[in-house]
Amino acid sequence: MLDVKTCLGDAEEMMELALMHLEEEYSHIRAGKANPHILDCVRVSSYGSEVPLNNVATITTPDLRTISIKPWDKSMFNAIEKAIIDSPVGIMPANNGEVIIIAIPPLTGERREQLVKQCARELETAKISIRNARRDGIDALKKAVKDGLPEDASKDGEEKLQKIHDKYIKKAEDVFAVKEKEILTV
């Protein structure tokens, strides 16, 4: 027989994972500031295999508008530049012989609006995942009633699950609000 606490714990864990995924997705959206995470999607051809950029170079942000990439092997300069150019990052790197510099251009108003819409889509995806976790929890509780769980315990569990759901929806909206403010701040 299913325990109500176990059911609530499983549902909350799924909601937490949805929230963590949302935060991870937001870390890859550039907001006009230099953020090394925007290069996470870059794969470099190194010794016959495709590896993440951070496996062949040190990535730093010396200031708010610059990302500095220092390859560990000088022969990797061309491969790293080619990988950045071919990636969806959409920024042209500059090479001074020592390091590769990526200057983050300021965002236009139109681009800011596009990024906010992209963030809103990610928020909606997270909300759907949170709702699905609640639905799965409620389904598990209803199944447990058939297996002998008292109905009042099931109803109490559903109420607690709804409160947990509301808490995670609020957290997701707060994460979105922070990211939206970051994007819209000039």
C-alpha cells in the first residue's frame, strides 16, 4: 500500500527537478551580460572527437561584456574559433594570439522582447511539468484508495499536494521575474 508521505515526496521531487531544469535553461539565455554558460553548447573537435569547449580551454569573464577563452593547447585556436562560429551562440570571436575574446554586444529592444518570450515559453514548460507531477501524485493517491488507503487520508494528501504545487508554481514565476528583469535591464 502506498504511503501518502512517499507520494507527496515523489511529486515534490519531480516539481523540484522541473524548477532546476528551468533555472538551467535560463542560465543559457544571454541577457546582455557576459556569461560563460552561453558557451555550454559549443563542441570542439579535439583529437578526433567532439568535446565541450570547457574541456579544452579556460573560460573567464574579465568584465560584464567580455568572455575570454584561453586554450590549453595553442594548436586548438582555429578549432575553437570554428566551433564558436558554427554554434548557435551567434557571436563572432576575436583572436589576439594569446586568448580568444568574445565581445557581448548590447541587446536591442526587439531582441530583449524575443528573449523574454523565450523565457516565458520555458516557464510554461516548467509549469506543465509541475502540473504533471501533481496529476501523477493525485492519480497515485486515488489508486492507493482502491488498495486500502482511507479516503480522508487521500483527500488530505491531495490538499497538501495542491499546496506544494502552488509553492513550486510561485517559485517558477519568481525565477522568471528575476530573469525577465535581468533581460530588460539596459
